[in-house]
Amino acid sequence: MANYVDPTREAFGEFVALDRYGPIAMLNLIRLREKANYEADYEGGRDITGKEAYREYGRTAAKIFKSVGGKQIWLGMPELMLIGPADEKWDIAFIAQYPNSKAFIEMVKNPEYQAIVFHRTAAVEDSRLLRLKMMDPGAEFGRS
């Protein structure tokens, strides 16, 4: 089974090509490692859990995330896969909102962000990141 932690160059290129004005949301599904998988030369993370490493990522990335106008608009803990592969287990699910796609790109290209994203890489066993076009809730549901 393939695991996904970082976007491919092709997927990121498609993200950039979809550039549009207005807010976007990013649905995040995260499965954490039991034990963080840091590079051998990183002393600070040798004996911590994936959850602890992800908390460190969140703590250090929060300032950059907020500086580009990002905000977490929904957070949940997945309990049961009702429809979908039963073997896909997720520890965290959340939706992050950005003022536009340029804000997300600015964040991930920020040198400070790039210097700390290794915490995320060490923490995450598998993930999904789905870009969402913002729509008016309920505007289409039940329409004929």
C-alpha cells in the first residue's frame, strides 16, 4: 500500500494551475506514526511519538500559517469509515481555509516553513490533502 506524505511535483503544478481568486479550503486526513521517524542526526526527536512530532509541527508552523491568513475552520477525530476502504484509518481530520491559493503557496515556499516541515514528515505515516472550492453550504443540496 502506498503512503502519501508530500505532494508530487505534478500535483503541486496542477494546484498552481488551478489558481483562482477567493478563499480555498484544504481537507486534511492524517495518520500518524506510532514513533516519529526523524533523520538520524536530529537528536530532539529520537524517542517521541508521531503525535508529539505533529504537535511540534503545528506549534512551529502556526505563526506562518496565520501570517498568510490561514485558519482552521473544522477539526475532528475520525471514528469509523462508514463508506470507503475499512483499512484507511485516520487520527486527525481538519479543514484549513486560506484567503486564496497564493496564500497556501506562500506558506509552503516560506523558508521558515521549509525549515520546520521536517516535523510533519517525521510524524505522518500517511495523509490525504484535498483542495476544495468554497461554496455556499446548502445552496445546491436538494435543488432540482
